[in-house]
Amino acid sequence: MYVTLSSESTAANQTLAPSLVFQAPAPQQQQRSYATGTHLFHEGDTANHVYEVKTGVLRLTRVLENGRRQVIAFGLPGDIIGFPNGDAHHTDCDVVATAEIVAHRRSTLETGAGDPETHQRLLHAALREISAMQDHFMMLARKSASEKVASFLLAISNRTGSPRGNFTTFSLPMSRADIADFLGLTVETVSRTFSILRKDGIISLETPQTVLVLDMEALLDASQTDD
């Protein structure tokens, strides 16, 4: 998942994202449960599979030349991650929240021997990833720190939130450090922005990992740039 700009001005951001329909894996696919902390692959590993997230959350990271970590993206239900750079993975990937994942063999997909519907779904996922990545880069360049954090919360809410009365609640299994490394911010800035959003009555934190959105319109406003 990338934090994007393209859909923020639409009414879709004020409603929950539709549920995705997953089909049972075909014989050439593998479906497994992965515990938190498990690594699916490391940067440089041969990319024999791409991975379809059914439940849970994955984290894609790279370590920069200066030793700092960059969180590239989060894999949420409905995402397909692990598209390679040539024949190798170009990030590390580990599990942030226990996940059910379907592994699709690259060899089957590339030879056309797999299910045509699966091919189509993976193609659409790849195109969505490219578009979302471009929007994410634009967001990193244009938005203020507080707008980035609000955009992140809005994106997670739209993807995984569930209604609770007039409000929306969602789990936030990634750490504040993960969010900071994803948005190019410091942990202190992320924590301060959370505190401001709480003080303004926009969100409530039932636990550090459970967010209740009290005012979706205000969160949308907080996510948008003025220019």
C-alpha cells in the first residue's frame, strides 16, 4: 500500500473500501499463514513467487547506503506484493500482523499456464501499484508532515476500517517508527501529529494500535494541501 493523492478528493474517501473477493487457490498456488515477524523474502533473493495478501499486513523495506531503513510500502488485504526487479526481489518483506497469503509461482504466470483470471488480477494489481507509487512520490514531495500522517490514517481507514455507529475504527499494527520511515518523518513528528489529531477531536486512540476516526471530514481536510 502506498499513500496516494488520486482519490482523496472523491466521495470514496468518506466511505469504507469495498471488500475484495478471494477465490480458493489453484493447484499451482500455495496458501499459508505467516506469523508476525516472519520474513517472506530478502532483498536480492530470487523471486520465484509473487504474493497475494488475503489477511494481515506485510512490510516492505530497504536499508539505504547510510544504514537508515526506508519502509517502501505496506501490503494490506487485496494487495499483491513481490513484483521483482529482473529475477530478484528488490526489498525485504516481513509480516507485521499475522497474515494469510497466497503465493503465485512466477514461472506459471510467465508461461501463461496459470488461470487466466489470476493473470488478469495480477496485471491489474501491477498497474495499480505503479499508479499508486507515482502518487506516493508526489505526496512525499508536496505535503507537510501533518498532512502526510493524516493521509496515511485516511488511507488505512479506507482500506481496512469498519463502521462503529457514526464512526470508523481500524487496526494500526505497524509501529510509529514504521510510519515515520514510510513517510520520511521522525518518530517524534508522527507522535506529535497523532496527539494534535486527538486534541482536535478528529481521532481517538483506544489502544496505541486501535484508531477510532471521530470526524472523517476533518481527517480528509487535514490530509489535503492548500496549494
